Amino acid sequence: MLLQRVTTILHGRDAEVKEVEGNSLSFCLHLHYHALMYFNELVAAYDQQRRERNIYHDLMRFRVREVLLVGSLYDSFVVESDGVLTEQIYGEYFKLNLNTIPRVTCAYTDESALDLFRGGRFDLVILMAGIDFEVPLRLAQSMKHIWPDIPILLMATNNSSLENLDLKAPGLQSIDRIFVWNGYSKLFVGMIKYIEDVRNVQADTMAARVRVILLIEDSVRYYSRFLPVLYKVVLRQTQNLIEEEKVTETYKLLSIRARPKILLASSFEEAQEIFETYEASLLTVITDLRFPRNGVADEEAGFEFLRMAKARIPDLPILVQSSEPRIRQKAYSMGASFADKNSESLEMELAGYLQENLGFGAFRFCMPDGSELRRAKNMKEFIEILHVLPPESLAYHAERNHFSAWLMARGEIQMSKVLRPYQINDFPDLTAMRDFIVKILDNVKKEKSRGIVANFDEGMMDEENYVSRLVDGSVGGKGRGIIFIHSLLENLDFSRYIDGIDIKIPRTAFIGIDEFENFLESHNLWSSAFYGPYTEELKRTFLSIPLSRQLLSRLRTFLGATGKPLAVRSSGLFEDMLMVPFSGIYDTYILPNNHPDIEVRLTQLCDAIRLIYASLFSKEARSYFEVARYNLEEERMAVVVQELVGSMHGNYYYPHISGVAQSYNYYPVSYTKPEDGLCIAGLGLGTWVVGGGAAHRFCPRYPKIDVLSPDQSLENTQRYFHALDMEKSMPDLSSGEMASLSELPISQAAGDRQFSMIASTWDPEDLRFVPGDSGRGPKVIDLANILKYEALPFSDAISMILSIGSRSMGTPVEIEYAFNLDEASGKPALYILQLKPLIHQQDRIDVDLTSVEEQDAFIRSEKTMGNGRESELSDILWVDPAAFDRSETIEMAAEIEAIDARLKKEGRRYILIGPGRWGTRDRWLGIPVTFAQISCAKLIVEVDLPGFIVDSSLGSHFFHNLTSMNIGYIKISHDKGDFIDWDWLRTLPLEMSTAHCRWTSLKNPVEVLMDGRSSKAVIRKRALPSAGNLSDEPSGIIDG
């Protein structure tokens, strides 16, 4: 009963549990038990990451977007005499790089103003007053009765009119603040920002410890002039700091929201209330010397406030402003800075104060006597200097909270928040404190890059799993998959579930599609590339055109930070899409990256990028677009540059294992289920496996099950592999993707110390495979020591990643991976190179195969992909078994291409039949056609011949594209009861015959019946008169 329950958990239905070797069943139960747990952990991590990132989104919730400006016609004319008011505001916002520019609506009478105001759509009201203040004050009272929460500012047009204002007038309680214009257009920005800060300060300081600047000034004339200057300086300084850091533009824009809030107080009591409310968030106090205290002007109010503030926060920077220079020394003696209100360079002095005291400038590392040691302009320099800083300087800055203040000014909220509570006496010694600070900075720096692709920073290249952006724009389909894998590694601790191997991605840099568009546009290539024919001349043209200076500079920096070989991969917008994956259609290049001259390496990298751009317009790509019914003009190309996974083996570089894995297996064996997945693994670079080369296949949930018999394993084992030839330091990339690669016999790897981990030896006496490479028998690559004897949890890791990927995407998935046993860390590492959806849909058409009598069947198979009925195919292109020679498959591909071109010209689809594996790069396993060479095929059939039995094409790019194009697939196996009636086919008249291939054209079409549920298919020799095409697409036989 327990076993039955286990099966129900694993497969979702009752089934008999058969005996399983070793611990496969216990592992499967363990894995499934944990699947929901680690998926929930992943969801929780994403939610936490989103909440942390949303700190910036949560800031400045209140924005002034609609302003009602009320004034007489004359006052309005005076205000706008130097230009339209809205344009003045737009101009100031543009200069300060501010978004959310407000719209200004004008009203010229109190009646029209009230009519507009009653709508409640305004965020701020500005009442202008020239001579008469009674009308605007009365209007303010009326407005407050209607919408009491909408702020109202009173703006006197000039100093003379301000003198007419009675500060005891009864309507002033309805005014939130008084300003005076004096023709100063910048005032409007200051007024708007002031209101936004007043409304947002409480929420922002609680959400993200945003700092507060307290300005104490009772002179309307002075703060009307000074407040806009202060905002300008703070905004400029904040923007400059953020621009220095290598983060995304979005992050820069959001970081502006974390700028300090500026609060204005005009009395001692008002200032004291703000101080006590936001004491923990205060960045600085800028105070006048003389302002009201207890309702009376007090000459010493500024110094009294200074004493109180310094007693509460000894290291709080305070700037005393006065028009009396004589009090400068007194301010200095009390630990404050001083600024002359009448100074003609007040703006520059204010900027200098912010830079020197509040962290807005470079951090000045000093000794206790004030002597400067070094300066750090950005975080990278700050961390570098911190490593070698003398202990005395470290203690000097730590005691005064200089580090946290500088970090907070730069928008580094998390770093500042963590560091600020600590004191020197919290650590046993200064070395421990230094280590703690560096560790915190490193950790927070990593956290800041979580979930985003930051601009490339060479200082981060030492970090594992580092991904960055070299050029803006979409990173394409392949890039999106890599970013998702990166986020999985960030948010889920795989080591909690998989012990003994690391799970990683290679260090990666993205070149967004903006470079591609600029490349074509700046050289007038749009028309010739998209609409002209693809020729070698087009490729040469692309190679002759330089990439942008910005990209060249960043690529040079990137190459200076890595000495590893590189994989340069395409990432079109359409690549790895759910229904049309474009797998392997565009180019990939592998570079040794070992030439001593970095400029030569840069040229090679640029050539690879340009050739990838050119591959978008290749014959292969155009054929794919045509069959997929996509517009080539809609495609754009990004590029992925990755460090190549592997290690040195003599003069060659390659990983020990690479391949693909799928969470859904179309052809499960034994008691495995489709949901248990499939993994294909081969020695060397993954180009061998995705190109259709022979490789080992196993079920990742039941890795001890043999998929093939010993005879089949010997026949289908991997005999060659791909490796990067490091002696080809200057490969001719224009010759193709294999320019830098070598195809080597398996014996080339036999001397490697890890070879015994992945190979087994056939023992002819015991008629069995012995794990390892000892003995003289034939060698097979079957990973026996890893899979059957569990030397490493490789299959566990593959299963876990497939499970997470399919749950996250909501569909079956496929991954490409590389597994390297010799890592610098000493621990084997599984690198996930790509994650994409696997095409699998629910069957939509019921098909009855039992209605076809044996004598009426042309083909019958139990290993197929497709679903539906097709009754419009009258052409069969087939390779004659009698003429088949494994050494002549390249010639066969050329013959097929010629016949396909003729069929395409006549608009005819056909059935393609041939021995071995279609589309393989290994000419000895089948016919190495490309998709362009069989673009009109509607159904392909792979046939076993006596002495020539090859696994199906699962896992290859070619196969993936076939299934996405509604091209049916049938495998005729020699031992499953499958058959093909060659004799009937030979009796039919030929339309065309070549050395190896035949084209048969029927008077009456055949009928193809494919049952996707059972993976079985039958082709009836002649379609019944009543039979019609029941699939959703014309001539379509594939649903999944």
C-alpha cells in the first residue's frame, strides 16, 4: 500500500511499482518530496528580492503632476514675460534631468479658480499676489474648505509686494508656505520639490532611511532664493554620484528618488520638532543665526540650536549661514561650518560643503591630524583603498560615521543601514573591523546586482556567475534564458540539495540589440541586408565595418579582465521562443582568446560579433523564416559573450561532459514516464551533441536504467568529440563555426586522468561493460562511475534544474549544460548554458490507427512525434537503401537539396525518408542536411537498416526546429514491430532519380495518421475518399 502511494506521488496516478536498481526509487521520492519545497523557497526569494528592489519604487509616492496657478492677468503677464511659465519649468526640469514634469493650469479670477479646483485633480495650488493679498487669502480659505489636503503656496511677485503682506492676516493659516518670485524662474522647481519632500519624507525615511537636510531660515526673501539653489546642488551631486557607478539606467533613475529630502523650518520650535521627528535620518542642518524663538526674534537662536544638535548627534555636519562674517570663528569653535549669505559664490560654496562634509564628493581618506592620504571617487576605488588603509585612518573615519554618511549620500541605502549602528568597540581589533566593513560592502554590492543585468564592471569579473551588459537594448531570447538561470542561482541555494558539485553559469556579457540596429543604420545596411540576397560579399561587407567606439572600448576592457577562451553566441529576439525556437539557425563562434596582443584578440571578437550579425541574413535563416511564416524584418540580433567552460588537455580545451537535457521524454523506456525526462551527454564541447552526434542517453530520475542493449551501445557510442584547438590562436572565422575547433577521436582523451569517470570498457569474456578505462576492450562513453555508482550527484542536479525550470516556466523545458571535473576550486561544476521551453502541447485530434489494415499500410511506427491526419501529400523523397553508403552522405545531402529546390519552386510538400539520423553533423550517423536543404519537407522518416541502427535525433537543434515547424517525425526501428513497405515504394513511377535519392510522385495522396498520445503512426498507401485534413493548420500534422 505504501509503494502504491509512492507511485501515486511520483506519477500522479496508481501504477504498479517495479523493482528498481539501487536507490533510484528512494531518490525519486526524495527529489519529488523536495521539489515543491525548493520551488517555494525560490518563490520566497524572488518575492524578497522584489520587495528590496521596490524600496526605490516605493519612494516619492507623492508627485506634483498638476499645478493650478492663480493670479490676475497682469500678474500672470509679469510672471510669463520672460517666456511661457510651463516652458520655464520644463527647461529647469530638463537641465536637472528630472522626469514627471508637472502641467500648469492658469486661472485669472477667483471664480474660475474655484471651478477648476472643485474637480480635485490638482496636486498643488500657487496663489500669486502683486499688491492685493486679501483676494488670494480669501480664496485660500475657500479652497481649504473644499479640499483641505491639497497644499497651497502664496507667491508674492517681488520684494515690494511682499512688504504689503500682513503676517497676522487671518487667511494665512490656509497657506502652507510663502515665497517671493522676483523673476527667478528656478523658484518654481524649488517650490514643487519642497512640497513633494514635505509630503514624502515620513514614508521615505521609514521605508529606506532616506536622509533629511534641515534648513532653518525665517526670511522669505532668502529661502525663496536659497531653496532652489540647494535643490539644484543636491540633485546635481546625487546624479553625478550615480553616474559614476556602473549600474543600469533604470537603477540610476530610481536612485534619484533616494536623494535627501529638504525640510524648511522658520522658527526654533518648528526646527526642533523636525529634528526630533527625523533625528535618525538627519544628514545635515543648514541654519540661519537669527530666527524666532518662543515667538520672538532671537539673535542667538542659531547657536542654541547648534548646541542642542551637537549634544544629541556629535558628528552631525552643520552649516551656519549669516550675513555677518564676524561670527565665522564662533561657528568653527562649535564644530560647524560657515557660509556668508552675501557671497557671490554661494552656490559653489554650498556644493563644496556637500562634497567635503556629506559624502557627495570623493571620499577623502585622512589621518587623525587631517592630512589627506588618498581619495576614492567611486565604490570600486573606495573598497580598494579600504584594503590598505592605515589603522589610524580607519579608526578616525569609523568613529565619526564617515563611511555610512558617504555611502548614504551615494544612494547606497543598504550598505549605510548595515554599517551605521556599529562602533569601534564592537570589534576585537581594527583588523576585524576592516574585514567586516569590506565583507559588508562586497555582500551588499552583490545584492545590489541581484535580479538586474548591470553595466560591465571589470572589478566584478572575479565573482562567480557574473553577468553584465556591454550595450543597452534587449538581450534576445537566449539572453533571457541565461538571465533567468542567473536569477535561479542567486535565489536558490543549490548546495542545500546537491552536495559534491557546484552549479554555475559562465561569466557572461551581453551586447544588446541597440548595437545591431546602430550597426545597420549608421552604415545604410537595412535595405541590402534585409531585402537583398545573401552572398559572401554581404559577409565581407559586415566584416569590413567597425563596431561602435563605445562597444570597442568596453570589449577591450572585458578582454583585459579574462584570459579564458570565449564562446560568442547569437541571441535573436525570436530565439528560444515557445513555439518557434530558431535553434541553431544563427552562428556561434568559439575563440581561443590566447594571442599575446590584445588588439588581435579584440579583432577576433569583433569579427565573431559581425559574423553573427551576418548570419541573420543567411540562406538557412531565410528558409526558416519563410517556413515559420515570420518576417525577417522583425528580427533583431543581440550577442552573448561567455567564458568557455572546460579545462586544458594538452593543446586542447574542452569540458569533460556536455549536452542537453529535457524535462519531458517523448520516448520513455521501461517503467519510466515522459515526465521523468531525458539527458544526452557527450565528451567534449556541446557542439557535438546539439549537432546530432552520437552520445549517451539516460533518464535523469532513473540513471541506472540502460536505454540501449549492449550491442546497441557499442554500435551507437560516441567515437569522436569536439575540442577547442588552442594552437589556432588566429582562426579564420569566415570559414565557419568550426574554424577554431577540432574533431578528435575518443582515444585522444583516453590519457586524461578523469577519463575513467566517464568511460566503460567492454569485457568480451563476461559480455558486460566494466566501469573505467582499464582493459583492452572497446571503450564507450556512458558515465557509468558517475551515474550507476554515484561518484557524483550529476543526475540529481540535472533533475533538480529541470524540475525548477519546468515549474517556473509552466511548460516542459530543455537545458544545455557543460560538466567539468577539473575546476580551480577543486570541486566539479555543472554549468547551465541555456534554458528554453520545450515544445509540448496537449493532443487535439483523435486518430484511429486500428482502421488501417496491414496490407493498406505503407509505414507503421511506434516511435513518432506529431498528432493529426494529413491527406494531401503526394510526393515522397527517399534515399534508396540499395544505394546507401555511409561514406557518401554529404553527396546525398546535395542531391536532396536540389530536389527540394524543385519541389519548393512548384509549391509541393513531401515526405522525406532515409537511413540513420537526419540533420546530424556526424556524416557517419546519417545525412547531414541543414534545414534550408529540406525546407519543403512535411514529414521526415528515419529508418534503421541492417547493420546501421542509430538513435533518433532527439536533443539536436535540427530536431528541435522540425518539431516547432509542424513537421512530423517517424522512426522505423528494426526491433519494435515497425515496418516500411520498400517493395511497394519501388513499384511506383519515379519523377526524378539521382545516384542515391529517388523522388516519387503519386497520382493519389497517401494518408498520414499520427496519434500523439501513444506516439504511434500509420501511413496509408492511398487516402480514403472521405478522408480530409482535420488539423487546425492547412497541411498540418503536428500539434505537439
